[in-house]
Amino acid sequence: MKNPNVLLLSVSLPIPPPEAVFIGGLPFGAIEALKAAYGVVVQILDPPRDGFNLTLKLNLGKLPLDEGSTSSFPKVIICLL
């Protein structure tokens, strides 16, 4: 049975400029930045799905509730875009 609180998000990055520093197919510091921003909500899947640079597993059940709101889901998704 699939968990309705889990969302997989795969991202494909454009070809970087020659001066960009990439480590493991991602910009330098990207993994650390994602972990710092999303904490327990995000799990980085390794390897990513075929054809993508990054696949994230978002556990929406671990989102903290905002004051005066029922969910911070929109903030998480907007920040990922």
C-alpha cells in the first residue's frame, strides 16, 4: 500500500556553465543545503531515478505545523521550485 504522505520528486538540472563546481552530479553544497532546509522531511535517494540528477523523498507527515495554518506543505513545495 502506498503512503499518501510520501511524495517522490525527481529533478533534472540544465547543463551547467564551465565554471560551476559539481560533485556527484549536483552543484557543490546542494545536498547539505537541502538537508539544512528540510531536515527530517526530505530523504535524498541515491541513486536518483534514471534520467534525473536528484530524487527527493518528501515525507509530508513530518511537516511541522505553522501557527494559524493546517499545513506548511505549500511552503515546502514553493521553496523547491
